[in-house]
Amino acid sequence: MIEAALQSAGARTVSMASSETYSAMQLGLLDGLWTSSGTFGSYRLYEVAKYYDSPEDYNIYYTIELIAISMKTWNKLTPAQQKIMTDVGQSLEQSSFEGAKADDCRVAQLFASHNVKVHKMTLDEWNQ
């Protein structure tokens, strides 16, 4: 979905490991990058980026800690075990979302502190 949206806006997209993005940007092989806020911060991409579009207010992409299980394994669980998994996932949903939002703010501040121009999307931009 994200790749198709970028391509419809005229971007050429490539997929690569997060660990390769720093050197690709440094060498000019990538003009931009779409990844989680945490990845932007942990890979110190503020050292090679000129601009950062912060997802603090409007965002379609959040990285939260998921509980993932294959359908093959899910189907082996008893209904009671499935309910526990579902209940735990739902109980973590709000705090995970809040944690992702806090990380968005932290990374925007990190980029700004390294003289990267930080842009926060406006409601008008979101609605376009």
C-alpha cells in the first residue's frame, strides 16, 4: 500500500534492510526513506538527512510491539488460549499506541537538535 502510494506520487521505490539505509543515503543512492520513527533515531539517520517529516500529528504508519502468531499455531490453541492472546493484545493496544506517539516526538526532537529541518504535517496536507 505504501509503496503504491509513493509510486503514484512519482517516486521510484526500492526495498532494503534498515541497516543499509544510512550508507545508501550518505552515498546519494536514496533521496528519501520511509520507516519507523524508532529506526530513524536508532540508525542515526539525522547525520545524513537534511529533512525529516515528523509523523507526530498525522500518520498512517505506526510501529508497535505486536503479538504475532501464525494461523497454523493459532488454530492449535484452545478457545481459552485464543481468548487470552486476544485479551492481552487488546490490553496492550492503547499503551503501545501512546508509546509509538511518544517515540515520534522524541525522534523529531532528536533530528531538530542535529539541525535537520523537521516538518510536521498539517491537517490540510493530510487531507490532500
